[in-house]
Amino acid sequence: MTDDANELTKLTAVPDEAQAALVVHALADHGIEAQATGDYTSGFRAEAPGSVQVVVKQADLARAKQALALVKRQDAQIDWSQVDVGDAEEEEDV
């Protein structure tokens, strides 16, 4: 018999592994364990493209939704034109 609180449930779906990793790490910063699943199908380009699902324990779902909403609000407040990301390094001709 499975423990419903520990059963994994979908929190969100994103287009690729990189975005899923960002969500998983952001949740970890809030003390919530998450996993990305479905990354093998995310790169398919067909009529129904795949996605990567981020799953959390059922017991953490409510907190994960709140944390994800908070992360989205914080990210929306960033004015990326004002962020110094450094200069691109020029490649040397070999």
C-alpha cells in the first residue's frame, strides 16, 4: 500500500530540461524536493511536442505551488536590461 502523502504528483510542465532544472532548483531553495520527468520526449518536434513535468510529493504540493508563484513574481520584477551579465568573450581563430 502506498502512502498518499509521498505519492508524486505533477506541479507543472515546461518545454525543456533547462527550464525544469530551474524550477527544481528554485523549489529546493524553498526546502521542497522535486523531480523532472519526461525529459526524453521534450525534444521531439511533432504535432504534439513533449514536455518535461516537474513533480513533487502530494504532501508538498500546496507549498510547492506557493513557492513557484513566488519565484514567478520575483522573476517578473527583474529588469534584465539593468542586470550586468558581463561581456561576451571573443572567440580566438584557431
